[in-house]
Amino acid sequence: MSTATEELPRGIELTRKGFVTNYPPYRYWRGDVAQRFLTPAPLNIYVHTPYCVQRCAYCHYKTTTLSENRKPEIDRYVSSLCREIELASKRFDLKARPTHSIYFGGGTPTLLSKDNLSRIMDTLREHLTLADPEITVEGEPVTLIQAKADHLQHLGVNRISLGIQSFADEIVLKTGRRDTEKQGLKAIEIALGTGAVVNIDLMSGLAGETDATWAHTVETALGTGVQSLTVYKTELYSNTDYYASVKKDAQFLPSDEEEVKYAAHAIKQLERANYLPVNFFTFTKGGGFMQRHTTSKWRGDDIYSFGVSAFGALGNISVQNTSDLQKYSDMVEAGELPVARGYQLSAKDLMARDVVLGLKLLRLDRKEFQRRHGFDLVKLVQPTVDALVGGDFLTVTDAELALTRKGLLWGDYTGRQLSAAVDAVAS
Ligand SMILES: C[S@@+](CC[C@H](N)C(=O)[O-])C[C@H]1O[C@@H](n2cnc3c(N)ncnc32)[C@H](O)[C@@H]1O
Ligand code: SF4
């Protein structure tokens, strides 16, 4: 009969000494981590409004239009939002954490009445600890009248993001929106007048776009003096009118090559005017005016999201509320949190997420990645990093992996390649 000792690799002594109390051993434990543990982590808040003036032809968001008088329905929705804030705050002790950012997204939050906006803000103040938060409100230009803007200022809103999409009226018309260049410019002026940091969204690759219409849009956008410009690539989603008309050959959409050309034109003009990239799609004056909310989102920080279909994350669990408006209100009124589905991220998922979302901020800090996950990212996925450096998508230094100018145009592609490699190595 062989003994256990004979089966052990050489150099390893068989012993029953050394009770394992913990992992890792105490010699690795540090005071700064104790301090981090004692400091409540900042919280970010998202509040969803599902209502819009119209359903835009390209838009995939789950929204509902305001064709009839739906005031009672909207009032009920806002009451549900307030109740959900109260319920979630109690359930997760959200008041114990400093709220650093609040983002009113949609849909079109600027459609909400002044009373309803006040009700939501009052409820957030009552049930959370607002720590001089960044407060952003999204809006469609036609909905931002002076009285509404004054009210936003009164509520402490310090960032306004307007969906302009295009300054070429004929292009906007094809999207089903009613905004005109004149109205867009007026709304921007009103927004800037509140003292808020103003962002405008543009979309490259809308139906009917030409070199001339796009050049006009970019030039006009630069002339507004807004602090921040976001250029989204138009994505074609199956639940949109664009998709339906492309299927019928009725709608002309720019090709992928044309869209890349438009995006590249915008980047060049923006950089010339000293609007520098802060993520793949947002360019700010001098690279300043960092937005806490989106930065936190791409870093994977906690975001608690209120409202129908809203999604957020606490720690390593991501959750989404029900997308059914009626069910949302019914559940909240019954005292239940309206959470419908979730995902628990494994250690591998967290690494892949930090890569694919973190790269949206243009660079990945190697030391920070190692601190969070215990691996040097470059060594972990060296062949993929080499291929991306060879293709001129990335540069690598001891400190970071950074997107090149070409990588900026192919940002999600680069992030997906890296995170897929992380996923494969860790499997
Ligand atoms: C929720 S909307 C916010 C503002 C407001 N609802 C509006 O449209 O004016 C956020 C932004 O998403 C972008 N967006 C919507 N559908 C898109 C798509 N199919 N592809 C790319 N960007 C899209 C638009 O630029 C829009 O301004
Ligand atoms: S783009 Fe804005 S206004 Fe248009 S449907 Fe989407 S969320 Fe609503």
C-alpha cells in the first residue's frame, strides 16, 4: 500500500499543522482598505421618463407618445416613481450613501410638467443624501420653453442634454420629428441661459444625409458654443420605422462607409475647434466638463435606476425593472419593487465588463485593472493586444492601453475584441 507522502510532488511536506483561518493571510491586509470599507461608496441615480412628443423613425427606446391628453396617466406614473424611490431607499439603505449624480433620461423628461419635476426632485431630496450632485436632464428641443428651463434651473439642474440629431430640416423631417434648425438653436440658447453645461446629440448616418447636410449640421453645432457635443452612429434596430422602410426599399440610409466618413469628418472639425474626445462619442471644449454620471456608468460604479424598464447595478448584480407600464405602477402601488430580471456578474464578467465599458473612456489604467482583478491586462491577453496595436487601434505603455485616433472610430469593436479575449482566457 502506498502512503500519501509518496504521492506528493517533491518539496511538499505532508503536515496536519497550520489551521487555515482565512484567505488571504493577514499579512496582506491593509489599513487603507479598512478606510475604504468605512467610507460609504458614492451612488448614482437614473430616473426614467417613457413619454415622448412622437416616435422618431430611428429610435429603438421603449417610449410612448403623447397624442391624447394623458395627464392623469403621467401623474400616476410620477406618483409611482416617487413611491419606488421611497421603497428602494428603505430596502437598500440608499440614504446612507452620498448621491453624486442624478440623470433624468428618456424618453423626454422635459415633457414632464413643472409640478411633476418638482415632486420627483423633492422625493429624491427626502429619501436620498444629495451630495452636491450633478443633475442632468435630457430633452427634445421643442419641449424646452423658457418657463421649463427656468424651473430646471430652480431645481438645481446643472446639465442639459438636447437631442438635436441634425440641423438640416429636410433630414429631421424624415425622422418624424418636428424640430427645425431655428427651434433647435433657440432651445440651445435657452439651455445655455440657465448656466447649465449643455450637451447636444447629433446622429451620423441619418436617412437622406449627404456631405452637404452633414457639413452644415457639424458647422452649425460648432457655432452654438455648447460645452459638449455627442455624435452617435445611427444604429438600425428592428423595432423602428427606419427598419421597416429599409426593408421595403423606401428609405435611403447611408452605407457603413459613408457613415464612417461622416463620423471622421465630425471628429476632424470638432478637434479643430478644440472639442476633444472624452469618450468614443462625446467631445467637450478643451476636454473638460467631465460628466460624472456617464463616467461612473462606464467605470461600472453603482447606479440605482428608477422607472419603467430602467436598468442599473448595485455591486456585481445588474437589474432591470419591468417594461410594462401598467405592471410597473401596480407593483409599486402594492409596495413591491418592480424589478423584473437581473444578472449576477462573475469575476470573469467583471473583468470583461471593465474592459469593454472602461475603454469607452478612451484608456484603460493597467494598475487599476490589476488592483481590481489581480492580473496585468496586457500579459493576460498579449496576442490580442499585439494585434490591436498592429492594426493601429491601440497604443500601450507601462501605465495604460489607449485608443488611437483610428481606434476612436472603432471603439466598441476594439473593446469587444479585448473583452472577448479576456473571456476566452478566463474560461
Ligand atoms: C433618449 S434620447 C434623448 C433626448 C430626446 N428624447 C430627444 O430625442 O431629443 C437620447 C439620444 O439617443 C440617440 N438615439 C436614439 N436612437 C438612436 C439610434 N437608433 N442610433 C443612435 N442613436 C440613437 C439620439 O441621439 C437621442 O438624442
Ligand atoms: S429619439 Fe428621443 S424623442 Fe425620439 S422617440 Fe427616441 S427618446 Fe423619444
